[in-house]
Amino acid sequence: MISQLLAQFLKHIDSFLMACLFFTLMIGLFVLYSASGQDGSRVYAQCVNIVVALSFMWIAANIAPNQLERIALPLYVLGILLLIAVELFGSFSHGAQRWLNLGFTKIQPSEVMRIAMPMMLAWYFSKRESKPVVVDFVTASLFLLIPVALIMKQPDLGTALLIMASGFYVLFLAGLSWKLLVGVVVLFGASTPIFWSMLHDYQRRRIEILFDPTQDPLGSGYHTIQAIIAIGSGGAAGKGWLNGTQAQLDFLPERTTDFIFAVFSEEFGLLGNLLLVGLFTLIVLRGLVIAYQAQSTFGRLLAGSISLTFFTYAFVNMGMVSGILPIVGVPLPLISYGGTSMVMLCLSFGILMSIETHKKLVAT
């Protein structure tokens, strides 16, 4: 009886993907305990975040893809309205206007667009049974640029870039022409001076520091320098759990969130990094397999975008911590401390599982 109830409860959970997520989350808890200075309360809070996130994942996994498709447009419209509300009534924090105070809680509407954006574009292209034409891609690009512009104005460059990436992956998987893609890249390159002038001073400073962090070693370049020292000092096998000097002696800033990868690298070294990258790779590959086997255009585009966006999250975080990308405030997925990002990630994985398991039900 218990086994039957458990089987029914886990009917829409993809076992391989869940196993990869479980091992990655466990690694995250171990690293967080070290990065937080052995703060058990921080680890407990993250465990609560994980439980809540997995609950959302289970709910999403049990919603059929055709039902998700029906709410794609309303969710996108809601996200846009919330972003406009942030612009009009949002509260400021650390020089940015990103939060909307509802009285009983605060929400960050840009997080809603992480799911709503790829869902909207996947829905849009699923309604075009024939091969999409140029006007379809132009229209889809407008759907993408509206929330990206609103988020950049907050300013939140990291989230804006990730949402742009999630939308671009849908465009690419929908059949975006290579000629058109090259044209967009050339146009973007030619527009670089315009985009540069639109950036805030601190954003331009981050890009300048990317090329030479030593020009401001105690200011803008401090994060990058300390992270590179931590990664390099880890060597092949690392210094051991709880033995990373950069983290334990408080040299490394933001070590439980954006720079937790530096803590992991120092304590577990190259071998640990290979294990973590291997888990990330398995998660991405499983997502791409689900996308390939999806039975609808909506499922294929959405699963592909979710998988490639997860790759982008990991790549951008590791790149900025390693000093090969500018610092844009992107947490390491499934590892960094935080509730909102954890919930949105697990919600995305729940959608992946829904696309996979409901496909099996239809097939049988």
C-alpha cells in the first residue's frame, strides 16, 4: 500500500534528473556550511528553501504541458504588469529598484519572467504550424526585448542577460536563420558604443576590471582577485572541506552566494570542479534529451530553452568567479544560498519532468 502511494506520488518525477539534482543539492549544502563559517542556521534556512523549491517542482511536474501552454500568455502579461509596477511603485535597495512591496511580503517580478519568457515564446511559435518567417522572429524579439528593457532599467543586468538568453534559445530552436543571426551579431557589435553609453558607471567599471582587476585591487577588482587566489590555491585535490583559507579567514566576499564556487574550488580543487561540472553536464544533457523527445513544439522549445538557460547560469557564474567574464551578480545554480533562485530553478526542472512524464503517459 505504501509503495503504491509512493509510486503514485513520484509518477511524474524523472528519476535520472532527480538523482542529479539531489547530489548537486547535497554538495551545495556541504559547501554552504563551510562558506558560512559553519553557520548551522544558514544551512537550515537553505534546507527550508530546498524543501519549498522541491514542492514547487512536484507541483509543476504534475501539470500537463498543454495546461502550461494555456497559461503562458497570461503569465507573460502578468510579469510585464508587475515589472511596470516595480518601475512606478517599487522599493529601492542597494541602489536598485527591483522589489515590489505587497505589504505582507516583497517579490522580485523579474524572477517571474525567467519562466514566463521562454513559455511565452514557446507558445507563440507553437501556434505557427508552418515554418516561421522573418516577421515571426521580429515579433518574438519584441516580446523578448520589452521585459529585458524594463529589467535593465531597474538596473539588473545579470537577470536581464539571463532572460535574454532564455528567449534567444527559443528563437534559435524555432529555426532562426544563421544569416539573420549573423546580421544581429554584426548589428549588436556596431551598436556597442550606444550600449556602452547606456550602462551605469558601476557596470562599465565591472567590464573594465575584467581586463585588469589589479587597477583597483581594494575596490572594484577585489572580488575577482580574491576569487582567483582561492581557485588557484585549491590545486588538483583542494585543501579539504572547512580548510579553505580565503573563505575561513573572510578574504572572499559574497562567499555564500555569487562567489561560492571559489570556496568549492579552494576546498575540493580541480577534481571537485570536474565532479560538479559533470553533474551540471548530466542535467543539461538530460534536459536536451527531454526536449528532443518532446511530442509538441511547445514542449520541445520550452525544454530546450530551460536546459540551455541552466547551462548559461552555470557558465556565467563560473566565468565571472574565474575572471573570464564581468561580475553580473548571477548565483551558481543549486549551490548558492538563496530561496527565490532555488524555487525558480526547481520550478523549471518540474516543467522538464512534466514534458517527459506526460509524454510517456500519452504514448502508453
